[in-house]
Amino acid sequence: MNPLSRWWQRRRVERELAAEMAEHLAEKIGQLREEGYSEDEAGALARRQFGNLTLLQEDSRAAWGWNSVEQFGQDIRFGWRVLKKTPAFTATAIAVLALGIGMNTAMFSAVKAVLLSALPYPEPERMVQLNQVAENGHLMNVSALDFRDWRAQSRAIESMAAYGISGVTISGDFAARRARMAAVGSGFFSVMATEAAIGRTFSDEEQKPGGPAALVLGYELAQSVFGTAGAAIQKRIRLNGMVFTVIGVVPPKFDFPQNTQVWLPNDLSPDNSGRSAHNYRIVGRLKPGVTVRQAQADMNIVAARLAKEYVDDQREGIRVTSLYDALVGRVRPALLVLLGAVTLVLLIACVNVSSLLLVRSAARRKEMVMRRALGAAGGRLVRQLLTESVLLAAAGWLAGLTLAAFAVRILRATAPADIPRLRTLAIDGGVLSFSAGLSLLAGILFGVLPSLHSSRANANDALKQAAGRGEGHSQRRWSQLLVVGQMALAVILLSGACLLIKSYWRLAHVETGLASAGVYIADLTWPAAADGNSVDGAYVRRAGSQILTQIEQLPGVQEAALVHGLPFEGAPDGAFEIEGRALPADPHLYPDADYSMVTAGFFRAFGLPILKGRGFTDEDQRSSEQAAIVNTAFEKAFFPNGNAVGERIRFFGFDRKPPFLTIVGIVPDVRNEGLKRPVFPQVYANYFQHAGTAMDASLVVRGPASLQPRIKQIVTFLDRDTAVNFESMDSLISGSVTRERFQTALFALFAACALLLAVVGIYGLLSYTVTRRTSEIGIRMALGANGGTIARYLLRQGSVLVAAGMALGLTGSLLVTRVLESMLFEVSATDASALLAVTGGFALAALAGCYLPAGRRPLIHQKRYALNERENPTSAQHARNLRRIIRYNQGLIAVVGMDVLAARPLEHAGVIAVDVIGVL
């Protein structure tokens, strides 16, 4: 019979074994009876000769192979009973573990969704992104001409497709709404290896200039607009006023480029721009067996060839990046740092529980000694205690899953939109497996030290403990080391959190240059002209002027304006020439500046004064001479020795036939590119003078939010194919640092949990110390020590541990926090003020944890000792005699009547105290 069969039939086999042994024993007794022994003598002698029946049965079970399984079951049942007997300890340990395991599970689910999950496309390892790269390493988009050459000359890349991204208004037999649109080149869906879930993608005819106006919708958008995704096929909808027919719906999870909801061919309208117009992003699919490194080497050859042929391609290369790295490369460091931080929280939790188990092991030392005396091997005791630890970890895992599920919902709701795939995170099978393995590892980690310590308990120490001596020196030393360790880890986390908080505070308080309070914005789109690349300038001027006039007439509105290139949403940049100055031979050395198009009220709406010259006027709109206003950075960069007002500049490609723009005014600098980016030279052109070039605009209104419904009516009455959704300018600025706020909040939360666990650890250690040394504290008070003296003594013990933990933690933080440098803004990783704040805050919190047991417990023990004196006057008399004798015989053994007390002196506050180990 094999071991598995024996396991299922073990009860029958055990009964047969017992019967067989009983039969042999009876046979032996019968033989001894025949030899002349009495019934009792024969039975006793037979059992001695036959041996211990129970031991023989256990040896047989071990030989059959299921003894270890049964012992494991026994360990689980015994461990569960032990944990139930100490509900307070068990609840505390489970809560601590649930906190660490739950946070790690939630954070790992985020890392898995963003970093560990494969891209949702066939053979994602073959997908790459291609960029033009400047001499300084800056990645750029690609011109249409360069893209065509890349596609024709590459030997390593199987297929490439170009695409551009913009916001559009979609409308039809439903309310107009804003959507993210990608204009994609021929072969885009082939590169992505993605077919339409319903309908089809673009045909060759639809990807030619002048072809049928067709588009593909995202699955979620089709559902929300038409009720079901299938109902969208062959429906006609308007994009910026142009009519398109829906020919397909992509699969539900397809949203490339990120958050795109509408796709249409970008070849419908011809692109006649030059090689300096970096308008497109490029995605490609490698040939089978080709690596990214090989593709990079191939494209380097292409770049060198183009640099020899075209001036615009000189000093520029080609960068090939795996699509995975292109999508998650920016967020990978921050997510890994957060995962490391939450791992430290779990480690602190494990150290905390290990300290609790080590404390509890003192109360079980007699039990362990007794079990050793009865024959239990050290390994068997370690296994039993580790089983209890794993049971605790399993309970913490179950509780932690509940916490993780709640945390995942919060992460999905608060995740920044620019972190890809984070909103798809969930606790799936992979996350559950990771969490279960992590819990098992945690159970072994925090259980090893207490298990080894308890299994090696010394009988003499156990008897001393029973006599009132308190915990042994070895146990006390390990407990203190564990507490110091968790405090050091907490200080490291707090240091990182303090640095991030200071960094975010500085980032949030960067001077924007705008008076943004009370300003609201809404994106508008104008009906596209027949060519699809422009709008009717006359219509824009007429409709835009009417919109602004009617809004400004509303009571409470202070100013209204239109702008293309809104601050903090990124204005385009371009090369330009200054009238009367020769251009460099190398186009890469041409002057460069950002440019936006604004109406006259823009500067008044944002509180930007005209420092020199004048602002835009109504006459500018009717004048043939085009006007421009520049910022201070522009004047300093290009006219450092004089006034820029009156000078003329001309952007290349700003209009089809770009005229010169006369600079009529200077305004203060504005951080158009975001809070982290430095101020760049900025040119503001008159919006209405270039009305035919911008298909969209942002409406800027300074006034009460209560007027927004009325403003929406005004806009939609004049243009029904536009969606008006207001947002405050303050929220737009705040949204530019959403990722920094998100990672700072998470790190601060982890650090707060670490601080709480560290304070609980020092509190628990001192509380246990006071509890185990009740007799000693009572004797100290009987010998003249008051509550304050005892409290100072305990506080001094706690302060030493706090100081050691802080010193170790600050040393570690100086090394570890350097990984945060890429996440910091104008803050050094060794910022002295941040570390000082951590030192002061942690010291106060930790000393508060020391004060609670040190300040209150002595009073309790004093009351208990007074009660003992009333109940036992003989003991009280012995204590008074002892006090008198010690006064004259410091450090000697004190004899009181028939009682012998062994004592050794401990000096503190001028009082000689005794450490009583027993009374005989």
C-alpha cells in the first residue's frame, strides 16, 4: 500500500496495528503465565519487555509517512487555541500585519497593472516608438517628410505609422461633448495588430487625400452615445462641424494613444509642411527576431544618411524605444520608490509583531522548558511556534485583503490621468498569489527569532522568572534591538516623506505670473473648413466677437478673452527671424520662442500689466499690420541692450505666407510650460488677426461661477457643435502637479503608518517592562523611590532606545533618500531643515510613547504596593526593616527575620534600589 492510500485508510490501519500489538502482548503474557508468573507480574513484565506501545505506534506512523502531516494538523489546532487565549495580543498582531500586508497588496496591484502587465496588443515586445532626437538629447516629434524616408529606408522595422493627437468636439443627434482624437496614418491598425471589434478599420481608399470621411470610435464612447457599441456602425456624427461616418468600433481595452476615443485617417488632407515641422508621433513594429538595439543601429544609419542630404536633419538623430518603455518609463521610478516604501512599512510591521512575540515568549518560557524536559526536540518546538506565526500571518492576510480592496478603489479614483493603465488595476489571481506568498514570508520572518529564542529557553532563567525576577537579559536585549530597528526604518520613511512634502510645497507655491483666482476656462472648437485643416477666419472673428461682447455684458463679468495656447496646457514653439538680422547658416541655431494667440482681454483677465508699449486694441483687428506682445524673457534673450517695442519678427510656418509681426508691448513672464519648467521666451499674437489658423480656442472668463450656465447658452446658441465645460484656472494649475501630489500623499501615508508602528513598538516594550518588573518597582518605592523617580528611570531607558533608533535611521536616510532625487523640486536629498523636522517630530512622538507607560504605571504599582501593605502587615514590616538595613549595608545581602533577599545595587537619583529575584 502506497503512503497516499495509507493516509486515506489511516484509521483502519491504526486499528489493525493496535489490535496486532495487543495480540502480541497477550501472547507474551500467556507465555509468562505458563512460566509460573502471576497475572499481574506477567502483565508488568510483558509490557517492560515489549516496550512503550504508544511510542511504537508513533514510530510506525512515522515509517508510514503521514506522521508529519498529523503533527502539522496538531500544530495548527494547538496554535489556534493558544492565539484564542490571548485575544488582545492576537488582535493587535493581526491589525499590525493587516496594515502592512494590505498596503503592499494594493501597491503591488498598481505596480502590476502599470509595470508588470504586458501591453494589450499581439506580440507587444515587437512594438517600438520612434522619435527625432536633438543634439542635447531632447526627444521631438517627426515631420511628415522624415517619416516617409524612415519608412522607406528602414530594414529592421516591419511597419511604421504616424499619428497626431488633439481634442475635438463630437456632436450629432446627442449632446455635444469633448473627446480625444487621433489622426492616424495608413497601416496604423496593422502596426497595432488590432482589428475592429465591430465593423472594420480604414480601407486604402479611406486613407487617401479626398477619400470618404470615415472614422472609428472607442468602445466606451460608442456605448455611451448610442446605447450599444453595435448601434454606432454607419451613424453619421460631426467632428468640429465636419460630418463623418462611423465604420468601426475598436475592442473595449484599446485606447492607444492613451485615452483616445476617436480615430480618423490623417491622410484625408495633404500635409505640405517641411522637415522642420515636427508634427507627428511614430509607432512601429519590429521584424520577427529583431531587437530594439538592432533596430536602433539600423535607424542610426538612416539618420546619418538623411543628415548628409538635408540641412534640417543635421545635428538630429533617431531614437528607437520599446513601446512599453515609452509608455511607463516616466512613471517607473516613482512607482518603484513607492513600492519600496510600502515594503519598509511591512518590514516594520514584521519587526513589531516579532517584538510582541518575543515579549510573549517570556510568559511561555516555563511551558517551553517543561516541553523540553518531557522530551520535545528543539526543532519540534520551533516548528510549533512558527506554525503559530504563520497562523497570525494568514489572519493578517485575510484582514489585509479587505483593506487592500478598499485601497484599490481609492487608487483608481484618485490616480492621475497621466499614469498609464493605473485605472485598470484590480486584485486578480496574480495579486492574490503575491499577497499570499508575501504573508507566508512575513509569518516566517517575524516568527523565526521568537521561535528560536523560546525553543532554547534555560530552565534556571525560567525558574528565576517564576520567582519574580522579570525577563532575562538575552530577551531584553533582543526586544530592544527590534524596537531600535523599527524606529530606524520609520525615520528613513519619515525623512523621505518630509523631503517630498517640502518639495511639493515649493512646487505648489511657485509664482505662476498669473492672477488665476476667479478665472474660469472652457475649450471651444470652430467648424472646420472644407480642407479639414483650417477654419473660416471671417466666421471665427464674427462669432468670437459676438461671444465675447455678450459675455462681457453679463453682470459680474470683469473680463472675457479667447486664447489658443493656454498657459499650463503647453503652447507650440517655433523658429523665427528678427528683421534686420542675418540668420545663422544652421537652422538649428535659429531663434526660437513659444507663441500663443490671444484677444485683447487676455492680459486683463489674468492680471498681466503692460510693462512697456501697449496691449491689443480693436484697431489691430482691422489693421493690415500684424501686432505681437512678448514677455520679459523674450526681450532679455533677444534684445538685451534695448527696448523690443517696435521691432519686427516673423515665424516660419506661422501662417501660409507669414508676414512680419510688430512688437507693440512687453508683459511679465508666465510659466506657460508648467510649474517645473523654466520661463521660456513667449510671443502673443492677436487671435483675430490669425483666426483662420486655429481650429480651437479656450474661452477665458473672470467672473462669478454662477454665470457659467448663461455663458454656455450664449456659446452654444452661436455654435451648436461645440461643447462648453468650465474649469477653474486654479484647478488647471493644480492639475499640472497631480502626479507629484499623488506620490507625495502615498509616501506620507506610508511614513505615518511607520511612525505609528514605531511608537506602538516603544510603548509596548516599556509597558511590558513595567508589567514584568512590578515587584521590583514596588520594592523601589518601599525603599524611598517616588513615582517621578521611577518615571524618569523608565523614560531614560526609552530615550536611549529612541536616540539609538534615530541615529541609525538618520544615517540610513542620508544614503537611501538619494533615490528620491529625481522626484524632488528645488530640494536636496540631504536637506538639513527636512531632516531636522524629522528629528524633532519623531522624537516628540516616540517620547510620548515612552511617557504613557512610564508616567502612569508607577502610580498603579504604588497603589498596588500600598494595598499589599494593608493586606499583609508582616510583609510591610519586612520591607521597613529591609529599608533600614540597606541604608547601612548598601549592596550587601539583607536578612530580615527568616527571609533572605538577594539584591544588587542600581544607582539612580541617589537612591539605592534592589532587583529582587525571589523570596525564600
